Amino acid sequence: MGRRRIFISHSNSDPHSPAYIEAIDTALTAAGFDVLVDRKRLEPGAKWRDDIYTWMGMCHGAVILMSEAAIRPGSIWVPRETNILLWRRTLDRKFVVIPACLAPVGPEDLKSGVFTDMQLGEIQAAPAATAAELAAALTVCFAPLAAPKTPLEVLASRLVELLLAVSDGAIEEAIEELAIDLGPCTPVGDPRRALALGLLQVPLRRSLCALEILAEYMEGSKADQILSMIAPSWVDPCAARWLADCGGRIEDKPAAVLNAATPFCARMYVDRASCRPPKTRWPIVHSTGVHGERPAQEIAAEVEQNLIQEFRLADDPQVPDPRARLAALLRERQREGRPVFAALRFSAAIAGALSELQRLLPSVTFVLLSGDEFPSAPMLEGRRVRLVEPPLKPGAEAQAQLDFDYVRSIIRPQEAVVV
């Protein structure tokens, strides 16, 4: 068994957290765990640190110290980290997240305020009478954990394979350009893995200089695979969590409302949410939304046809009824946690047809593209939807597309035409 990693989320503003952190760190380390905790937090409102996200992507379990400072209005660090850890739990139900309520905070406090929409009621909270008692309880809770590769590690491993053709000097130069500190998760003696983890965490724009260094060594399909794996990294992981949450729900599946306009953006969000290598990412098809007098039935038929083509069901002569096979396939994928998405532009007509669309295609997660702004509350009232938050900032979608096109132009320039 490899070293198991436990991440501790806490508020730097809480005067009691250091004692709990020390006790937990000591107990878990003695039990053979690696403890990932940032003891030198940035000030509230400071820029999000990519290395902390890497720690959350590499851990096998997590404890969240729910102190008064962590749950008060305006709290940033702990709610954000909780969102990302819950994303991990959505991707793998065996991932253990334990909220630890530090007095006077109780489980009821996790159902309101900054944690209102996080569904923490589904997770057993641990009361923390004393630091020693909590440390002992967590040691017992985490004892059965295995140490498989996390989704982030699987992605990094695929990327490492693609970087084998790159010289050691170029790898080191790219790492220097990327300038990311992975802290205790830095792979010792494995610069390619360190570079892979860095590329997967920073927004694509920040990776441009490193990719220019690597461009000479990347060719053909390998270059496309590298870009495909790192391109979604600009998407906020907290927003990606809501795509995963909508996709993972079997009953009363909500539609995800994204304040974006392009299929490119919808694709990036779903890719980020799935956290899988390119060939096994969650599929997404796009509907034109064109309809006549029966919008729900006509749009559902278009989505079905697009999915039949996506899964190549019409090419199989032994599939007499592709629609019936598709319905069975969608149900099976849903049960296995491999959701399927369909994106279409939001409109008043779509809002009116949404409930029927969801009834006709209950195993499809709809992504509604609303443009620069979310729809008004009255347009969504009574609909089964989830706003994807935090919303995209103005210009972010266009910039992401521009960055993608620029990087692609570097690593896959059009071949010169020989006259």
C-alpha cells in the first residue's frame, strides 16, 4: 500500500484551529498517513493558490475544521475547499470527507449561510469535544482507506507518458517557466510528473510559455492529446463541481445553467467536471434547439439522434432499435456514474419545455447556455435547474477560446504546402 494522504481544511482566522491541526497531524502521521495542511494561509480574498488545489486532487481523504470563523459570512477558504472536496466525493463515493464541528458550531450550522447549497447533511459530521478526541476519532475513520491513484494522478500519468519524448533539459526549463510550487505533493526525482501536475492545475493562459518550450518535441496526435488534457484547467473547480453534481444525480436530475454561449465552453466545463483522460471523459452533444410547435418532443428527438451517432448505435446491424438501445445505455451509464450531457441555448421556449424534456430524457443532463447573464429568477421558477457558480466573469469565455486557439496554433501549426 502506498502512502495515504489526508488534507486538512481550516480557517486561519480561528484561534483554536492550530491546536486541532497539531493533534490531527501528529496522530495521523504516527498512523502512517501524509498530512497535507497549509499552515501559512494567504489573507482572505487573496488569489487562489494552484498548489492547494493540487493537494486536494492528490489526497485520499479530508477533514474540514468547521469553526466559527469558517462558517461566518464572508468566509472564503473553507467554503471553497469544501466545494472542491465534495466534487472529489461526487467523482468517487468512497472518497472520505469528514466535517468536524468545533464548538460552538454544530451540524445544523452546516445547512445555512455559506454552506447552504453544499448538501453537507448527506455527510456524517464529527463532533470535536477536544483536539485529542478528534485526532483519535479521525485515525479510526481513516484507517480503512486505501491509496489508489486519484483522478488527478491518473490524468498526470497519461500526460507523463506523452512527455517521455521531451528532453530532460526542456522539461526543467518548462517547470521553471510554469513556476508552481506543489509543496509536499512535489514528486521527488520525477520532473515530468511535477510538470504534468503543474500543467493540469494552472489556467491554460499561464501555461503558454511552458508549452512553447515543449512545442518542438510534440507532434501529431500526442500534441492534440496534451492540449485536450490541459485545456479545461481554466475552468473554476468549484463550478465544475456543480456539473458533476447534476450529472451524478439519478432521481430528479437538474439541468445545469451556465452563463456562457458556446459549445466550446460547455465542452470545457464537462471535461473539467469529469476529470478523466480524453477517451473516457463524459460525452456531451449539442442541440440546435430549433423546433416547431412541439419543442420538447422535437428537441428530445434531435438529442437522441445526436447521441445515437455519438455512441455509433446506428452503425451496428445487430441493433434493430437504436433508440431503445440508447435508453438502456443511458440508464446503465447513469448507474455507473458516467453521465451524458446535452447542451443547448437557453430561451423562454426552452424554459417552458424543460420539464417535459427532462421527463423524455431522464438520464441526460442538460446544460443550458444562457449567454453573459443568468436568466432572471421568474424564468427559472418551478424549473429543476442548478446555476453553475461561481459564474463566468465578463470576457472569460472569449479569452479561454482565444487562449485555446493560440496554444493550438503553436503546437499544431499548419504544415507548409509544398508547391
